[in-house]
Amino acid sequence: MTYQLQPSTEFSVFQFVTRLEDNASIPFDPANTDYQAYLAWLAEGNTPEPAPEPEPAPVLTTEQKLEAAGLTVTELRELLNLN
């Protein structure tokens, strides 16, 4: 067996590890038998793969940010009376 740690995120309340053989997500729950097997694997001296690095957030231009919000530069100028 091999495992990979998973990064915690601002949206994830639960921590978990992935079993790489079948891509199973194993929560850090003492009642979970897969988690117990993971702990036994650790106790044997094994080390999980590190968590993958998160993708960096894209750098958006002002126009792209406005488009994502459903606005154009022209519409924003009109809203702010900048015409």
C-alpha cells in the first residue's frame, strides 16, 4: 500500500489521506477501518507521499474580473457615471 496526504483547504473541515492503489479517500476517523490500516502502516515505519501543491490562483486582468462579475468596462463606467 502507498498513501498520499491531502492538503487542508479553507473549505475542508475533514482531514484525509488518499490510498493510491485505488484512489480511496480515507478520513482521519479512528472508527474507520481503512484509517486504522493506515495508522498500522505508519507504525511499520512507512511514510506517505507529501500533499500535492495547490494550483496557484490565476492572475486576472481588470477586464477579466469584470467579465466574471457579468460587467463590461463600459457598463461599469455607466454605473459610476464616468462617461
